[in-house]
Amino acid sequence: MIVIAWTVMAAVAYASKWISNLVVINDTHPLEAMLVGIVLGALARNLGLMPKKWEPYLKKFETPLLWGILLLGAGFTLKVASELPLSLVVILVSMAFGFLFVYFVARRVGLPDKLSALLAVGTSICGGSAIAIVSPLIKAKEEETSYAVSTIVISAFILLVGLPILGGVLGLDQQSFGIWAGTSVHNTPQTIGTGFMFGEEAGQVATIVKLTRNMFMIVMAFLVSIWFGAKEAERSKLGKKAILKAFPWVLFGYVAMAVCAVQGYFTPEGIAFFKSAGKFLILMGMVGIGFGTDFRAIKRFGIKPLLVGMLGSLVVTGVSLLLVYLLF
């Protein structure tokens, strides 16, 4: 069944490239195809065109996406890395401000304490992965976790579509936009898609910045669990498994490919192949994101958490953009 589901994702990915070729007559076809793929996937999901039995397998979109990230490491250059140390300032400031802002607003509008914390970590660090880590540590209810994840997915979807357009309007260069996307968009797949929709270099920068940002999940999980007074036994039993699962292990593969590229171990033809294959695998992942975006979830968890999550996303995006303008 999973083979059929992934074949469907690949077919929709090819269709997305074909459609983008009809609409855009320039060298940005693979980037525009990502947006087309997301829209097609979301339409299929929300119009009920996707068989229910495929849902568990289509949710495995992260597998081709992670392989795509790894292969794209071959396109990494020293130019991409030149301003990344300074991006740590943007990561840390936007992350800290975003967490405190979302938690404070969520509590002020009457959301439960633990749901507020989940929305805060999901908005400020790494979306669903951060929520998956923190949820068992603070003993959040299942519905609270579901609400938080659904909110973050929808907010990230909006950023994925809107940021590349806004970046063009603001006249951002490739590096600045990559850092902005890497520090603003929640989930890793959406972050990478946002970067590559803007440009090749922006996608590379967004990828490495987001993977760096993900490293702070462990620190945040520890601090939040201490803050909520989770029992040490539960923290070691549930937290270790969640952290190991959500840790960005693909970072090591990406770095290995980048080192090989910088050292000249790949031929130009090899690099071109890796980049082409990596982009297509990420395009499949974008289609999977579309398949997994259920806008009807708003009816299940109400409008208030969604509004808080979206407001938090706007604030994190704004703080990150301000820092990019000041530092780069």
C-alpha cells in the first residue's frame, strides 16, 4: 500500500512540474512546482478525493523529503555558509521572543496552560516535532497535542505560500530570505519548501539554518519540562524516545554531502544529478504536505488556538525579518 501511495505522490509531483511549465516560462520551474504540488495535494485532501486507507502512508512524506535534503547537501557552497554564524543571533532572539509572546497571549485569551506551552514551542522552534517532544514531558492531554499540531500545520502552510511572495515584494536577496525562512517557518518540510520556492541559494540557506534551529529543541524541551515540574521518571522514560526520534539526524548526512562537494569529490554532472533528484524528492514531500493539510480541522479545535498560533507566527516572522534587516 505504501508503494501505491508514494507512486501517487510521485505522479502528482510530475503533474505539478508539467503544470508549472505551462504557467512559468523561466528557470524557476522546479520551485514553482512545489507550490503547485502543495495546492493539488490540499485540494485532493479537502475535496475528499483521497482514499481513507491511504492516509497513514501519505503521512510518511518525510521519508522522500529527508532523502531530498541529504542529496541537496551536494549543492552546498562556502558562500552559503558565509553568514550562518550571525544567523544564530536571529535564531535565538526570535525563538525566545516567540515562545514568551505566544505563551503570554494564549494564557491571556483563556487557553489551558499546557496547550499554551505546546503552541509556544511549536511556533518558536520546530512545529510538530517540538510539540511531540514536549507533550509527554508536561503530561499534556491528547486533544491538546492534537489542537497544537493542527494549528501549527495550518499556520506553517500559510507561511509556506505567503513568504516567497512577500520576500519578492520586499526585495530580499537569496541569503537574507533563506535566513528569514529558516528562522520563521515552523516545520522543517515547510521551511525547506519555502526557501527553494524563492531560489536555489535561499533553499540551501533555509535548510541549514532550520536544521541548526532544530538543535535547540532538546534545550527547550528540558527547560519546559523543568518549568512544568514533570516527574524525573516520566521525563527519562517518555522524553528520551521523543527526543531521539525528533533529533535532526539528516543534518549529518547533509553535512557529509556538503563536505564532499566542497572538497571536490563530486563531478559537476554528479552535483547536478544530486540537486535534481533532491529537488524532486522534496517536491514529493510538498505533495505529501498538501495531502496532510486538513482545513476542516478548524471545526474540531475551534478558532481561538488557530488565531493565537497565526498571531504568534506573524510576530516571529516580523521579529526575524527585523533582525535580518539589521544584521545582514
